[in-house]
Amino acid sequence: MALLLACVCLALFAALATAVAVREGAPLPGDRAVHAWSLAHRPPVAEALARGVTVTGGGVWPYLIAVAAGLIAGRSPRERLWSVAVAVGVLLAGQFIRFGLMELLARARPAPADWVAAASGYAFPSGHATTSALAAGLLAWAVLRRTAPARARTVCAVAACWAVAVGLSRVYLGVHWPSDVLGGWLLAAAWLSLCAQVAARRLPGFTTRTPQEPGAEDPPRRGRSSPG
């Protein structure tokens, strides 16, 4: 399943990247319309909220989430250390891949006059969208592996909403085209799925769900009669 998802996301990303390259970085259909809507709908409160959200998708925050994911995923001190190293390694490797693609495609951002947030470098795929999606995926892996299903679903939903909000904030603040953000999400999904597939084959313990169940170590004993 992970391999299939990786292939689908990679194919979609390749198609999107090809379209960006063929158009020499020019906006794709729909990019300008969404960008124009964002420029026309920026009340101060919404702009401030978008600024606050976008900050969490860059800098040290995604790495702190990756560390937290590793700590949650491990059962012993040694396993937690190893899990943290794996989570941070996956995030860093994804960043290197994303940076290489940005330099290769060299897509320009929207006009700087439209920005209401700091930005640097090329546009495709969006760094904030890619990074936050990677961090959210790592956190989802950790909680799915170590917590009860109901709690895991809640955390996964919150993490997904956060990653989506970060990506949308980049468009709303005028520093990315929508296709940049979509590319970041597809790249992150492809990389996480590929890592999950490799881990399932090489590190099966990292994909096996092992929640800490109260009383799981005390199975019911048989053969005893109840007191009379």
C-alpha cells in the first residue's frame, strides 16, 4: 500500500513539475485566480493569523516535531534515541531533495510587491508546505504506532489540518503560487510513503503498531475456580 501511494504521488508530482518546467515557471491554470483572490481578501486579523501559522511551518518547529515523533515512537531510551535519529534523518533527506528540485526548476515566486511575509529562494515546490507535511507525517507515524486508535486518529487529524493550514498560508500571504504548495504536499507524501515502504522491509519494528496497553502484560489465568 505504501509503495502504491508513493508511486501515485510521485507520478502526480512529476506531472506537475513537468508542467512547471514546460511553462518555464509561469503560473499554471488557476494559479493567478487564487493568487488574486488572496490579495483581495486580506483583513488584518486574517493576515495576522496567516503570519502566525506560517511561522510554525519553518525554522526549528518542524524539527522539534520530528524529535517529538521519535520520542513518542520509542519504547526504551535506546529505541527513542534511534527513532529520533530516523525521524530527523527522514526530514533532513526530504529537505535536501526538495532543495535540489527547487534549484533545478528555478521557478520564480509571485511579484514581491504582493508579499506580506518574508520569503527567499525559488518557489517550486514550497519549502514550508513540504516541511510541515513531512513533520505532520512523522508525527502521525509515531502516534499510530504507539497510542490507542481513537487518540491516534485525533492527533493525525490535527497534524493534517496544521500542515494544510501552513501550505494555504503561503498562498494567502502571496509568497507562493497554489501549484507550489500542491507540489510540496505531493513530494512530502511520496517521500514519506517511500520511507515507510523501505522501513517495512528493512526495519519492520518501525512500522509495527506497539501501543502500551494497561494490563497487557497480565493475561487472565485459567484453571482457577472462583471462591465459593
